[in-house]
Amino acid sequence: MTTTTTTTTTTIIPEEPCTLIPINLHNPAEFAELKQQRRKCGWDYDDANLIAWRDKQDANLKSFFWITVPSQSTDANAPRSIRAGHISLDSYANPPDPELATADRSNLTIQTFFIDPVHRGGLGRKAMDIVEAMASEEPYGSPKCKYLTLNGLSRRYFYEETHFWDKLDRVRPAVCAVEWYERRGYVYWKSEPRYHEPLLEGEDAIIWADFLRKPLQR
């Protein structure tokens, strides 16, 4: 009797590398591209916000980066990398909150984080890994940094107050960002009313945010 053995070979394709490149908002082309990405994000896409961020960059309070991946295009004239999103590591908060961020960089906060939907699937995790490593090192972070902080749309809007989305001209996110951050080791410590959002009937709603932080390992 002859026994035939079938061998299955699995090819593991390595993940694409992720690189963070500083954003230059004094460059009109980069300003326009960031504005386009913010429109996709749905938050803070008007010129006033982008100019305010540029001012924070100039004051050395906002370290703002393109999240880039290699281009798969075979066109020799195509850019070698794609700006798939953006993220910042900041030493300020608006409104000011010393628990969230301080100018001496003893607390730093991750803000202005967006990944284009066509590039999702692990890229956000890789970008966070890089920013978290930056936080304890100069020039963007500090060896004195004790906590990395962030905030996101409160989880209450994904559970207790799901009806809230019916009042807005936006789609409910597929993922609760706060829970995603918790899986990365961030710990919830407070909730506060934080953002203004226009309702469909024309009024303004104040939206709650959940705040999380993670101690930096020494």
C-alpha cells in the first residue's frame, strides 16, 4: 500500500514598513493634503485649525508626522511613498490640562491621529509603536516624560447612548477607539465634556471624551 503525504506550504508576506515623516504646514501642498485627510477624518478640517496646529509646531509644542508606507506603483515617476495618515506627539492640550500634557514634556499626549481607511489593517498599531518609542527620547520626547496620554470619543456613545448617532450627520465608527487604546495598555482615568458637534437640527452638542494614560517604562 502506498501512502501519499500532502504538504501545504504557507508563504508569510512581511508587513510593509511604516515611517513617520515630519509635516511642514508652511508648504502649501502639504497643507492642502492634510486638509484633505482631515475632511476624510471628519474632524478639524478648516483652515483655522490647521493654522493653529502650524503655530504649535512653530512653538515646538506639536511634533506632527505623516504616516507613510512604500508605494506599490510600478510607475517610475510615481512617489516612492504614500502618505497614509498622520499623527502627533504634543506637549500642549486645548484647553490646557497639565494632567494631559505639559510644556516641559513630563506628560505628552498623542493627538491628531488618522489613518486613511484604504490603508487600515495594522498600520495604526505600527504608527503608535513608533510614537510611543519617541516619547522618551529627544528631539520629539523627553527622558523625563512620565506619562503618555490621549483621549477619544467616550465609550458611552457606543453602548449606553447609541441613539446619539441618529442626531449627527456622521456615521458611527466601527471601532471604539478608547477600547483599542486600552488593549495597548492605556488606562482610563476620567471623562469630561470636550468637543462641540453640530446636530442635524442645527443646534450644537457638547461631546464627552474619555481620557487614558500609560506610564512610560524605564
